[in-house]
Amino acid sequence: MRKFINEPSKVAQETLEGFLAIYGDQFAQVPGTLAVAKRVLDDKVAIVSGGGSGHEPVWLEYIGPGFADAVCQGDIFAAPAPQSIVRAAKAVERGRGILFVYGNYSGDRLNFDLAAEELQAEGHEVLTVRVADDVAAAPPDRANDRRGIAGGFFVSKIAGAASEAGLDLKSVQELATLAADRTRSMGVASAGGTIPGTDEPTFVLPDGKMEIGMGMHGEAGVRRADMATADETVDHMIRLIVGDRSLSPDEKACVLVNGLGATTRAELLIIARRTAWVLDQAGIRIHDLQVGDFATSQEMHGFSISVFGLTPELQKLYDAPGRTSFFSGANRH
Amino acid sequence: MDRMTAGDVRSMLIAVADRIITSERLLTKADRDIGDGDHGLGMTRGFTAVRELLLATTFDDVRGMLSGVGDTLITSMGGASGVVFGLLFRAGAQGLPPSDVLTVPIAADHFERSIREITRRGGATVGDKTMLDALHPAVESLRRSSEAGDTLAYAFRRAAIAAGEGADRSKDLIARFGKAMTLGERSLGFPDAGAISTTIIFTAMAEWTAANNEHPTTSAQGEV
């Protein structure tokens, strides 16, 4: 055990308390849950996100102006229970309906679907957008089986901005769905993370090997390969990402280079450098490039790259004001 | 014994909870082999809450109790397992009148209804390397026992064996559902953790029923 934690069973709650120690003037814990809600609510569609904890800043910190109104965490790597989601949603619903935005995992689907049915039975309008951006998880003909990874950032940004723009529930859902459909990601890792309270990492890679297509919970990727340089790895990943969904010549892209927990800032910058270069060589214009830990998996050593192809309307929403603890707006203007 | 009182069922379910709780490490390891390693923690959390519920409450209605156990699992566990194992106890009891006893036909009906709901919501089917690969043969066995007029002890024993065989066969399946799905052929050789949990549940039911076969704790709800 090398983690600076207290009781393993209290990790999710104490993480949340730390977040509120910083941002408690804006957000408050929803009683009886691991959910956090905005203190001041605007008259707009309520965006509610959530999923297992242990991926911080996902989902705990995906809350703020232009992002979610409530986020509902579960225990480490486990989807939140329906009752928690219902309470989180009710804490922020203002009669304009609720949009669920979450990653495409069976546990999240099961629990959010039960929550949606309960809310609908009480007369609330609920629609859902699932993020399924991981191209390594399944081939294109089984895109519904794909997992949601760091590309959820773009979907959250668009959903939040569309809601702030005062659009109705159906329109917000359509735009967030469009963003999800136009986002592709892929991860790679050279070492796994350990769930607090367990002694062994969720997977062990032989020294000198990397897992291409690694999932956010240590799920295996498409294959194991010999460790390669940053440039070789980026080139390979971009080929797979752009190969899965090619961008049209007039389509600008938002790009996210994401650290999975134990990757140094220097590594991420080296990766960002190559990513920008490769995309430029491929004739893809980058509208914005974000680099940092946006979706992690404990101390997993690795990174993911996400590419989000914009339309003019999506670009406007992406550029609209939005702020979280880890994001303050587009880097390129 | 061909019928159990609500008090018997309560004692049996406490035995189930105890067995799951003591299996935490086994389940954690099984899940880590081909999943994310949180199955043991979640099941222990859920069945600890179930144990507290059962110890704190007396029940006249078996279906109400099963429903309460399911709700408690869904609420306390989260994750896919919370809903799936919650539905195992809850879905078969929903929308049906109260029953003050559990018989083999009632158990067979209950778990058949639960399987339908788990399949409808979860989207997995038999052969996908999930808990269904243990649950489905167990429930088929219960149905056969119901038609044959078997005692509860015999029916649960047969169901537990069928579940265990199903869990064992899941080693030879390639995961097509859940977090192990992307492992593909690398999931071969490992049983599904949910199938193991299912086997533990039926085994604990069978063992409690066998041990209390001669002298069921008819109405002594205080005893466990």
C-alpha cells in the first residue's frame, strides 16, 4: 500500500469532502449520497452526470458553469445506485427536464435506467446521452458496446453549453448526442492502477510491454505490444482514431491528451507535441488542444487521446464560457 | 420439508449473507482476473446491509422480504452487480400477492421471473460469461424439481450443483458482456465472478435447508 488514504471504504466520501473544502461555496453534497449539486440553479435543463468514483476528475469535478448541475458518484469503479441518482437529479431539476450524461458501462446503464424510470414515474422528463468513445473497446459495427473514456469531456462541455444557452431538453440531448457521435478516443498504458483497499493492481504488464486500447478500469485493450517511444505510440493511436472516424477537410477538431493518473506532465506535453504534429501532417486543423488529467484510473501509467470533430454549431458551444476545477476554457482563440 | 415459513426464509437468507461476506477475497480475486476487482467489495457491502435489514425486521410475507432484500442490494451496492443481484431477489416478487411460505414451485416461479427481468434490463444472454450462466441452469433445475415434487432441500441442492457446474463451464466462455468483454479470448480459463456469487447464494440456501430439514425454525423469528 503506497496510497495516502485513510479507511479504504471512505475514499469516495473523503475525496468528495476535499473537493467541497475547495469549492463548497458553489457546490454542496446531496444528503445520503455521494453526489454533489450546484448551490445556485438557473432556469434551464438540468445536466446530471455520474458513474463510479476513482477516475477523478471524472465525474466529481465535471460540475460548474457550462458543465453538469449535479454529479453522482458511486463507490470506487462502481456505478451509483438508482436512489442516489434520483436524489441528485431532484436536487437540481427546475421543471425543464433532466439530461443524464454518463459513460457506456453496463453498471451505469442499469442504475441510470432504473433512476430514469423512477423520475419519469413521478412526472419528470428524463433523456439520456451515453458516451461510447473508446475505439479499442469494440469494432465500429458494435459501436454500442464501446466504453466511455476521456472523450466524455467534450460531450459534457457541449451538453452544459447547450443547456446554458437555454435550449429545451430534446435539443440539448440532440447536440450532446451529436458531440458523442463525433468523438473518438483511445488509451494506452504501461502499468495498472490499484483499487484502494486491495493489494494488487487490476492488471500487471510484463516489464517492457504496453497495453494498446487499455480501458479506464484496467480492462484489456486490443493487444499487448512492446513498449514504444512516445512518437511511435502517438502515430499508431492517431491512425486508429482517425481511421475509425475520418474528418472531412473542412472539419476542425478539438483534441484532448489525457493522463491516466501516474503520467508526468512532461510525458503528456511530449505526447501533445507529437499529436499536434501528426494531425497537422494529416491536414486536420486543430481548433483547441487540451492537455492534462481529465479522466484517470488511480495510478495507471498511460494516456489517452480524444479527437472531437466540430460542426459550426458545436464549435460555438465549445467556445461558450464553461469552467470546472480542471478546465477554464479553450486554450486557442 | 416442502414449505418454509417466512422465519425460515429469513434465517436462510442471513446464512446466504454470511456466506457471501466470508467469500469477499475469493470474489475479489475472481473479478480481478478478468474484470476490475471490485465484485467482492460490492457484494460484501450489499449483503452486510441485507444482514442488517434481516436482523432488524420481522416478516410475515416471503415476497415482501425478498423484495426488501433486492431493494437493499440495489441501494447499497451500486454497480452492475447491485442491480443484477437486486433483481434476482426483487423482480420475481414484484406485482405478486404476499405469500407466507416458500415452496419449490414458488421459488421456481420467482427465479424464472427474475431471470426474465435481468435479461431484459441487462441485455446479456446465456453464454455471454455472466452470472446468467450459473443462474439459468439453477433455475431450470428448480423448475424440474417443481414438476417432480422434490423437497426444498433436494431442489436447492440440485440447483446449487447446477449453478456450480454453470459457473465452472463459464471458464470455457469468451466474455461478451461487461468489463471483461474486451479481453476476448484472454477471458478463457477464468470463471465469471458473478456466476461464482450466484453459486455461493444457491449453495448457502441448499446448506441451510439441509441442516434445518428435520427441525425447521418454524416461527422463531428471533433465532438465526
